[in-house]
Amino acid sequence: MRMVMEHQHDSAAVSVAEIRSLLKEVNDPEVPVLSILDLGIVRDIKVVGDTVEVVITPTYSGCPAMDMIRMDIAAVLGRHGYGNARITTVLSPAWTTEWMSQEGKDKLKAYGIAPPNPLQQVCHVRPFQREEAVQCPHCLSYHTSLISEFGSTACKALYRCEDCKEPFDYFKCH
Amino acid sequence: MPESAFLYQYVLHLADDVLILGHRNSEWTGHGPILEQDIAISNIALDLIGQARNFYQYAAQLSTEGGISATEDGLAYLRDGWDFRNCLLTEQANGDWAKTILRQFFFSAHQVDLYERLAKGSDATLAAIGAKAYKEAVYHLRWSSEWVIRLGDGTEESRTRMVRALNELWEFTGEMHAPVPYELWAAGSGIGPDLSLLRLQWEERVRNIFDEAGLAYPSAQWMQTGGKEGRHTEQLGYILAEMQFLQRAYPGCEW
């Protein structure tokens, strides 16, 4: 009996790692350079017997990519023999850009999107207060200015580099 | 009234506020004054409607426990005007950009403190939704504050429009802090805020921004109420007519 339990435990441990590595294939549909692991929205992976559960959290309350992400997770796991995977959503604790991996930040920058600054610089309600030193992902200058607080998705703001003159998206800290 | 009914009404009120304001803001999509601000107001609409979905999902869960079995979509698309519990402010027509901005500012200045309190409250689901949405509300407040200052302290034309918007909207602001029974219950249960305290915070926020914008804080006057108990201005009907048309005409339609 004891051996059986140990065996189950071992296979579950292997499976969690395997599921995690499979999730590297699931990208954010709106920022396709990031996997959902890079983004920090995978909160838990549970394997009980042959049942797999992936727990995710939205970046913003209205993130329209969540349904797509759920379907993509189910599709990737299904292709690898986990057809009965459950994908559940939690809101708490609220997602923060602090959970984005360094690898994710590097990928963003290489893709031309300025990665989020550390949270201690985060926005507060005072008007016209700007985050300091958003770095241009193209020429690496810090001489940049905000064009718009909202960009092509809820998680981004629009900036312009005053040196190389290129506009760029900034993945705003949240 | 049983506690579960108070909670259900309170959650619907929270949901309706952000659905209706989100829908109003979404009317700007494709019509914004400049592209960046079209995107901004559309993103704010998206945040608000996302918040509404979280509240409606909770309301649907409560209704199932209470034996009514409402669904998230049914609550949004199949209730009539007298069942909606949103504040009158949120349903007011967009008007021009100044009026839309000022409406958002008044609401966000309320929402940040409301959600901060929900996040610390004793209902775990509302606390989670509140904590998540609080950060979004802060961002909306900063954005709308800047626009109130920019227009109020801008050109003669922008100032004229901001003052007109203020005259049109002010009478709808008092309702946010005039508690109805389910809000008194929520405050008493440690779920929601004491609105009399929230009102002081709201006034301070508005006064500070008005000072910078060169706008005079209006003197006390009689305020419209009723939305939170289902008595609405005619504006709500126009929203529902458009928002609910598809589900009314083609029940259960999906795409």
C-alpha cells in the first residue's frame, strides 16, 4: 500500500513538471512573444490521479484573451494526452507585473516592447505623475515620453523615444 | 429581508454600475476625438465590463444557491430597467468629450475608495474582485483627472464645455453616497464601506482636481436619487434597447 502511494506521488510530481513544460508552448495571443508562464498568469498546476488542473489568473479584469488562453491550454494538453484537463480561473491574489519572469522581460524588450518597470515606481492617483525612466527598447535611451496612457491592449501604454524618434509600447507596471 | 437577498442586490448594484458605464464608454469606440483617446476610453470600457462580468458571475452563483438560477448573460441582457440598480450618473448620455470625461472622473473618484474597502471586506469573492479592479480604477482616475484639468484649465471653449458638463452632471453625483438598505446592510456586515465616510474622501478628491482645473466646487444642492432602487432616468432605456436587442430578438443567440 505504501509503495503504491509513493508511486502515485512520484508520477504526480513528474506530471506537474511535464505539464509546466507543455505550458511553455501556450503564448499570450495578444503579446505572442510571451508564454503564459513568462507572463506569470499560471498560478497553480494540480495533478490528482489522471486529472490535470491548471489555475490561471487574468492580467486585467476585462482581458479579452482569457477565453483564447483557456482554449489554447486545453488544446496543447489535449495533444499530449491530457484530454480531460480542467482550466480554472482565480482573481486573488491580483496579478501584478512583478510576476513576469526576467526571461519574459528580456523577450519583450527583444520584441520591441519596453518591459514593465519594478512596481515601487507604480502609478498612483496624482495626475501628471509619470513613471521614471521608461527605456526605449530600440536604442536603449531613457530620453522618452508618454504619448498615451492606453495602448493597443489594456496592459500597455504608448511611448515615444526622443532620441531615435521611434514610438513604442510600454508594458505598464500594474 | 434575508441576508442573502441583501447580498444579491448589493452585488447586482456593483455589477450594474460598471456594466452601464462601460457600455456608455464603449459608444465612443470608433468615434473618439483622437485615435489615442478613442483607444483609452475603449480600454476603460473593457476594464469596466470585465469587472461587471466578475460581479455578475458571483451574482449568478448566489442566485443558484438561492434557487433562482440566473446566469451571467441573463442578468445583463434579460432584466428590465426597473431591475437595474446602477447609479443614475452612470447611465447619463455621453454628450461631448468633456461630459464623458467628467462622468468618468466622478465615478472613478468614488470607485477607488469603494473597491479599496471591498478588498478589505469580509466577503472573500467581493474582496478578490475589488482588489483586482482597484488598480484599474486608480489608473482610470488618474487619466480622467488629467483630462478634467486639461479641459477645465484649457481654452475658453474647453472650459465652457467642462462647466456645462458640470452643470448637467452634478445633480447625479449625490446618489453614489446616499445609502440604500442593501448598502447599509453591507456596511453593517463589514462587506462594504460606510458611504458617509466615502463621501468625504470623494469630496476631497474632487475638490483637489477642481482646484487645479480652475473649476468652482458647486454649493450644496438637491440631488437626484433612485437608480440604486430601480427608479431610473429615461437614459437607461436607450442603453438597454441597444444592449439587449440581440438577446431579446434572438433568445440564446451565440456566435
